[in-house]
Amino acid sequence: MKLDRILKRLKLEFLKVNLIQASLDSIILFLSINLTFFLLNIKAAAGASNLMVSATVATAAFLIDLVARARTYNVEIYEEENPELDEILRTARDNQDRNSIASQALFNDLEERAGQVSADSIIPDREIIRKVGLVGALSLVTVFSGFMNLRVPEQTAQIIPEIGGEEKKTVQDRDYQLKNASSITGEPTRIQAEARELNFDIQGSGESTERSFTFSGETGELSLESSGDRIQENRRLAEEYSLAIKDM
Amino acid sequence: MIVGSVDNAEKYRKLNDKIDDIKDEVSKVIVGQEDVVERVIASILCDGNILLESNPGMGKTKMIHTISEVIGLDFSRIQATPDLMPSDITGTHIIEETETSTDFVFQKGPIFANMVLVDEINRATPKTQSALLEAMQEKQVTVGNQSYSLDNPFFLMATQNPLEQEGTYPLPEAQQDRFMMKVKLDYPGTDEEREIVERFTSELEFSPELNQVISKPSLVKMQEFTREVPIAEDIRNRAITIVKNTRNHEDLDHGASPRASIQIILGAKARALIQGRNHVSNSDVNEMAEPILRHRIGLSFQAEKEGKQVEDIIEEITETV
């Protein structure tokens, strides 16, 4: 039973160390993803903030990492770091169901030696210091880039497309050039107008711009010809309006 | 629970002290050769037989006799010669006449002791050598159609001389496999030899008073205890891999049997106990690999031609596994 307690304690100590390691790894991942999204001005997913995406990825990585680390546990890790326990721990582990004098003597011996063993002996100091340093550096870069607004111009790119939405096409680089009217509408056709005049009133909307057109070349006449059943009636109405204006 | 554990730890400590006492007592007579003494004690703790190889005059007989005295075992010595008959070892039926009857009774041979030293075993004929097989493995001898159990504990220590090979009958592989270890004795160092000379030239008969450290029943308990020394799975697997690797090594004609795997684990447990450790270490396996494997493997013709030694190959295997 004493041996059980010792082995459980050592495993717990191992898990504690790896909890710290996995936490640091996931923090580094979170900060890295978040910083990348910010700098590249990427919207990771529609309907979710970049912070949420980073946190989700980091949490998933943390859980996977922790489980993977926990599976690597064996007492040899302690033996490597504590030469006084070399071969004793695994012998005790492999013989823990025995109750012989020699086994009991071994367990007593182990109890004495393992009393001083703690997680400190298996903490990879340098690795943890390096990771803490990296967390600090990433945090600083994140804060600095936020203040200075160091990011590429806004993009419409989206890593995770909106579910059910249409995929938006990105604008491709192309050569653009203005075309003249004739290339758009084709060659002008001559319109014949005979002794009839029409007034046009064209209303425009939108921004007011000043356009000037220059016309060069031969003087031409633009005449429009109207035809149809309502011409006589329209002429009569025009005469009436003219007379009415004259009388005013 | 706690009291019981403390008791067990105390028992273990006392056991280690006893083994230290045995070594101390033996060192009153034998100078140096700590490794050899340790291996002989390990073999005794494992209930195994041992083959000692050395040049004459190295104190093999003295060592075995001293150890048997310290452990409180009956000791007998057999000098093997080409005309030694199996019955000279096992014993024979003789006619015993009394006033009322005449019967055949079994006269026990020198094999009926706890510790038997067979000097220059390779001088005995194969027939006589094979008479020792049953004693070594089954702890019994058969004479006629009657089997007789040997005393418990029983150990057979055999010696052979590596120099004189003429007129000898090399032990067959099957018989060599019955020996748990083959231990080679080296010449002592200068200081050690000076000490030996000093001891054995100062008195007419150098025979220091030796204390019997343990009794026969205690020894049997120690043998049981040896098997309880805990070993880690990976160390056990490594020992097995070492033995397995002797079977497909290019320089070896034949590798060691599974009995070698058993003996390495047992030997490692005994060494751990002798070293005062409460668990088997890889160093125990490494130390025991050589004496346990060297007589169980055979060099290939090519390797022999290249002058390789089995010890080099064992070392190479233990280093790579």
C-alpha cells in the first residue's frame, strides 16, 4: 500500500509538471494564432471573433497535449533524474504484488529514498524558462502591434467561410482601360428628322460632376424624327401651351 | 503492517550480514580471489554446481574446503584419474555378514556429502563423468536398480587444468551445461602472493580457527530467499536477450540453452544479495553473464582461427544488449 502511495504521488508530480508544460504550449499557440490573424488582418471565421477561434484551437491543443504527455509517463523518468532510485523504482513497480522479505525490504528502501523526490527533479528548467520568455515576447509584440496598428490592409479573405453562404470571389488583378463610346455602343447610326422638333428633358441623379465635351469636325445637324398616331394631337397641345404662355 | 515491514527489512539486513561474515571467514585462509569466492557463494545460494578452471597450485581445493567449513557442510574430495570407476564415486553394494545373516548393503561413496570437490574432472573417463550427471541434476545416484537421494544441500565443484590436455577427456557439452558456472582463477597479484607466502611459511600447518557462520537449514532458507530477490521486467528480458543473442552470433558455432537464461537470472539475484542490494541490477546480469555463458557456447571454426575468445564475444553481446 505504501508503494502504491509512492507511485501515485510520483505520477501526480509528473502530471503537475506536464500540466505546466501543456499550459505554456497552449498559451504560446493562442498568442501566435491571435497575432497572426491580427497582423495579416484575417477574419478567421464568419460569426466568430478571431479571439474565440484562437482560444478554441489553443484549448483543443492543450487537451491533446496533456493527454499525450500523460501517456508518456513511466517511472524511468524519475530514475534518470534521480540516480539513487536507478533500477529501484521499476523493480518495485514490477514486483508490487509480492510480499516476500526481499520485496518488503525493497519497498522500505524505496520509501526512504523516494521521500525526498518531488516534481522539482523532473522539471526541465531551461525549457520552461524558454517558453515563459516566448510567452512574454509574443505578448509584447501583440501589444506593440495593436498600438501601432501594424497590419496589412483589410482583406475580404476569410479562412473559414460562412456556412451556407456563397463563396465570395476575390478580385483578381487585371488590366483596366477606359473604352470610348463607339467601342461600347458600336458605330453611330444616322437618324433622319424631318421638320419636326422635340424637346428633351433629361434628369440626372447622383454625384454632380462637371464634364466638358469638345466636338470637333464638320458641323452637323442632329435631327430627330418622330412618327406615330399621336403627332397631330401633340402639335395641337403644343400650340395651346404656346398661346397660353403668350397671354400670360 | 509497519512493524512487519521493519521486521522484514531487519531480516534482510541480517541475511546480508551473514553473507559478509562468510566472506570474512573465507578471507582468513584465502588471500584475494574475492570475485571467485563471490561466485562460488553465488553458486551455493543458487543451488548450482561450479566448474573451476585454473593452473595447479592456485588453492582451489583449499578454497572449497574452507567455504564448506564456514557454511557447515560435509566436504569430500575425489581425485579423478583415468582408472576411476563410477562405483568409486557413487558407492557400491558390499556383502555384510552378521552372526545371523549375510546381506548386501550399500556402501556410500564420496558423492554422499554436501559439498563434493572433483579434482581434474577431465581426467576421468566419460563413463565416470556421466555418473556425476545424475548427482548434479537429479540430486540422487542409482546403483544397480536402486536410487539413493543425496543430502540436501548438495553441490559439486569440479576443477580442470587448462594446461595439460594430454590423456584427458573433455567434458561433453551436455555435461558442461549441468554446471551453473565456469570460473577461471587468475594468478594473484604481487601483494597478494606475498601475503600467501607469508601465511603459509610462517607456520608448520596454517589452519586458522574458522567459525561456522550458518547451518545447513539456514543455507536452505537462504537459497529460498535468493529466489525471492525482486527483479525488474526489463532487466529479466535483457538477460534473456543476451542468451538468445548467443544463438545467432556469427562467431559462435552453438549458443546457450534456456537453462542459461534461468541461471543468469538466478546468479544475478544471488549477486545482488551478496552485494547487499535488495533488487537485481543490470550490473549483476553483466557480471554473471561471463561465468554462466562461457562453457555453454562454442566458437565457430573461423572465430577460433582468428584467435577470438568466448569471453570477448560475451562482453560484446552484453555491451550491445
